[in-house]
Amino acid sequence: MIGNPRYGVVGMLSLPFFVAFEFLGAFIEMLGYATIVVALLLGVVNVPFALVFFAVAVLSGVLLSLAALLLEDIAFRRFERWSDLLRLLAYCVAENFGYRQLMTSYRVRGFFAYLRGNKAWGEIRRVGFSEVAISTTEARTRDRL
């Protein structure tokens, strides 16, 4: 389907975009982080350059997140209060310090697990908060009485 005009927008735009940015993006990002670390350790790159590289990487991630958030707000007006929008703007900045790198590593690890034949979702044991919620609700009820 990729690149085939017969499939219209999906074949000509959506799937090539997915391959280029969603699939390959994780590998390119991981390679960039590894390259900078190795270059620092070998002395090929000095610390000020590495800091500028990190700042540009973070800034580009923040700008992408901000653009997506603002497009969402312009298109659908889902945020009723300014405080909600401001909180989400803060999250756009915060996600680029650790969370984004963690998700990138999960995507790369998941791809290699798939290549090894691990195609199952696995089993996740769910633990609820019902006991905590009940005790908190009981405490609030007692306090009101």
C-alpha cells in the first residue's frame, strides 16, 4: 500500500508518514542519544556542544508537543479552563525530560521483541485502589459526622 496511488491518501501520505516518523523516528532518536554519549566519552564532542545538542533535541520535542496541543485546542476546544491548558503546556515541557526517552526505549525494545517472535500481549496483573478508596471514603464520612 505504501506509495501506491490506488490507496489514495492512506497509501501516499499516511503510511509513508507512519514509517518515516513513528517507526524509524524511535531508532533515529535512540541512535542520536547513543552517538552523543559515545562521542562525549571518546572526546570527539566537547561538553558545550553536547549541551546545545540536548537543548535543541528537547526544544524540538517541546515544539512538536505544543503544536499538537494547540492544534487540538484550535480544532476541538476541549479545554474549558485556561488552567487546564496551562497545565498541559507544562506537561509538554516536562515530558521531554525522561519520559520521552523512556518511551523511545520501549518502542525500540518492543520492535526487537517482535522480531524474536514475541507477539503476545502478555498478562498484566491488575491491582485496584478499591481498598484505599473505601478507607478514604469512610474516613471522609466519619469526619463529616
